[in-house]
Amino acid sequence: MSQADVCRFCSPTNRILKENNKAAALLSNPRKVPGHFLVIPKRHIDKPWELDKDELQDIFELIFFIEQRLVNKLGQGVDIRQNYRPFIPEGRLKVNHIHFHLYPRYNEDYLYQVAERYETDLFTDLDPAEEKEFAKLLAGK
């Protein structure tokens, strides 16, 4: 049995709300907030860098469409998030099929109140040595 045979994102036909050739959009279940969408490629893919150009184009076409529908209806803005965490086992909150989360947002909303207001202490000023180190990493040195 292949991964695609057991993947709950490979056959979500009864939950798809919008689709195009290579991608589909559905509401997240479980969800963080009302209007929490997922945009997924139709092909089973684990790693973000395995997406081809056409899949990326179709995924972002749906993301931009949904963003425009959510803004000023369910929020004043939208957060887009994609996680790659192979170290976490698949379960209720994790599916090994790449997906992009869209969360409608507004100032001091539910997500801010329960979590993000506590995250401000995590931010520190960028160290110039760290910036140089990561510049080397991206340059392949």
C-alpha cells in the first residue's frame, strides 16, 4: 500500500471547496479559527521542494484567490503558513502531504490573544555574524 493510498489529503473530494488543475482548497479540520483553509497539491508530495512549477503556480493561484475572499470578510489580513516537520509523527494534527494554511487575521484576534502575544519576547536583534553565516550557507560555502 502506497503513502497516497492512506493519505487523507489524497482523496478529499467531499471536502474540496475550490480547485484547479493541480491544487485544491478545503477547510481545515481540526481548525484554529473560522475560515482556516488548507491548499494542497493534488499529487501526493511530502517535501516542499518536490513541487513542480505548475503545482506551485496552481497552489498560489488558489492561495491568492482565498486571501482576496477572506480579507474584509473574516479578517483584515491573512497569515499563510507551511510547515515541514518530518520529525513529528503523522496524526490528528499532522499530515505527511504538503499543505499551506491560510488564517484570516485581524488586530488582537483570537490567535494573538491565546498565543502570539506571548511570542514577542522570542524576538532578538539580528547578530551581524549570524547574518554572514547564513549568507555563506545560502551561497553554498
